[in-house]
Amino acid sequence: MKWEGRRGSANIEDKRGKGGTMIAGGGIGSLILLLVFTFLGGDPGSLLQGVQPQGYDNPPPYEETAKEKELSEFVSVVLADTEDVWSEIFKENGLEYKNPILVLYTDSVQSACGAASSAVGPFYCPGDQKLYIDLSFYDELQQRFNAPGDFAMAYVIAHEVGHHVQKLLGTSDQVAALRQKLSEKEYNKYSVRLELQADYYAGVWANHAESLNILDDGDIAEAIKAASAVGDDTLQKQARGYVVPESFTHGTSEQRMRWFKKGYQSGDLDEGDTFNTQE
């Protein structure tokens, strides 16, 4: 992705070095559960209610490494690109886009959805309309999930911004209202559809990014590989050796790849109705 020397977003909130150690029952097992549940866009609030970080002791200013500086600049440019693209798409549809805030943090962070450890991965909180990312996740994306490349990182950000689009359009609120009305098994079906739509919106953004001539050869393939790497079936096979489809909250690898590609091919906001299809 051609990003160096380009405009970065002003909507970055840097909380690195200001978090605390998480106090949460369940230890490593709980963290694995959080990762599977919230990976790439799930709402951590339902699992993190009541979890509080330890007190903060006025830590010294965070000193980023050269690698972290490069990553933070990259994230800022990608966020700026999503702002430009979605502002134009909303305008074309007679709507007004409100830019989200992206929060950089280390180890743990407090959001309107509760306290979260970096183990949950990047997430979007509808309560404060902010994206949260610990940049160390990108090492995990490359090493643990075998999804290297800068556009794999861009896909992650675009997916979380997709959840922000859903918030602005009212979709996420409609799905959230079902949580108390349905069994966990039935609600999971809607959660999957919400996540697949966020993948579709990430593809829509990629379509418009390509028209701006900022993509390199292989970028789309990197995003598709990342989408495959974080499918529920793939994550569950890695974690336990088998899958439990009724517990899926994000969709299979095949579904996630397919909806991203569909968004990329169409570039049309209106073609992303994941709720009224069996795909």
C-alpha cells in the first residue's frame, strides 16, 4: 500500500503506556475466550462487564520504538483514507459521515464498553464510537495468524471502521437490541451477520482505495488471507482441534473472504445486506 508521505488522520488518541494490568478471573482461558469472541470487531462489553483495570500510577510518557512509530503513522494514514472514502459514500447517499476516533493503547484500556486487555485484539466500541488497537497485535497477525503485509493490517482497521458505519446507519443498535430477546445460539447468528457486513464494508473501502491508486500488487490478496485467518472455524480448530458452529460469532473463513471480496468487487454500500441471505 502506498502510504508513506501521505495525510494522516487527526482523529488519533494515544493512550499508550497509560493502561494498567487487568484484574480478571479465569486467567489465560478467559483471555483466549475474549480473543475468539471479540477478534476483529466483536463487542467486548458483554464479556467485560465488571472487569476493572488496576489503578494508574502516573506512568512516564510512552517512548515508542522506531517500528511502533512507523506502525502508528501507517494506522493514521489508513484511518484518514477511510475518512475520505466513507465521507464521500455517505454524501452520495444523502447522509453525513462522522469520523470515529482511533485509540492506540498498550496492554489494557478502558472504553465505554468496559475494560479490555490487548488479548481481545482490535475492537470497536459503539458506546463511544472509538476504535481500539494495541499495535503489538500486528506482530501476532503476521506470526501467529500467518497473515503478513501492510494491507492485512489495513483490512483490520477497515473492518473496525465498518462497525462504525453500522453504528451510524443504526444497524448495530438494532442487532444489540436483540441480545436480551434471543438465546445465545440465536443471537450468535445475528452477530455473525453483523461481522460479515463489516467485512463487506472493508471490501467497499478497498474498492474505493484502489480507485485512488494507492494499492500495490498483492494488497487485496493480503486482505483476503487475513480474513481467512480469523474465521471462527479456523480459530476454533487452532484453539481446540474441532469446531462448534452454533458458537460462531464472526463467520467462517470462507464467509469472511467471500463478503470482503463481494464488497471489493461492487464498491456499493447498498449491496451489503448480509442479514437477508443464506450466503
